[in-house]
Amino acid sequence: MRKSNFALRLQPSLMDEARKLADIEGVALNQFINVAVAEKLSALRTASYFAERAARADIPKALAILARAGKGQAPVKGDGLN
């Protein structure tokens, strides 16, 4: 795994909180920041992934599939709306 260095300037209050939480989690501050950045990237990529999928959606086809789901079959226990 390739590593790189980056001088990160955080506001003192953010740095204090990050240190406290890293200590509570029992990890190094560097590891805590790495995980925090990874989580943010994951959230942002997830949002764009679903936006891309939605753009490719075929709504009429999906509605046709839903319209025929269970057609001709009696409702089973648990099918009701709660």
C-alpha cells in the first residue's frame, strides 16, 4: 500500500475533539482521521451511485413489473399495510 503525507490544518477545537474521540476509540489520531475521510468518501460516492442508477431507470418498465406482482394470487399473512 502506497502512503502519502499531507499537512492537515485543523481548527484547534476540531483537533481537540478528534484527539479525544481517537483516544476513546483506542486508535491513533492518524488512523482516526483516515477512517473519518474514508467514511465521508463512501457517503459521497454512495449518493452519486444512486443518482447515476436513478438516471438509468426505466420507470414504465418498473411500474409494469410492480403491477403484475402477485396478480391472481390471494394475499398472504403479513401482506397488509400496518
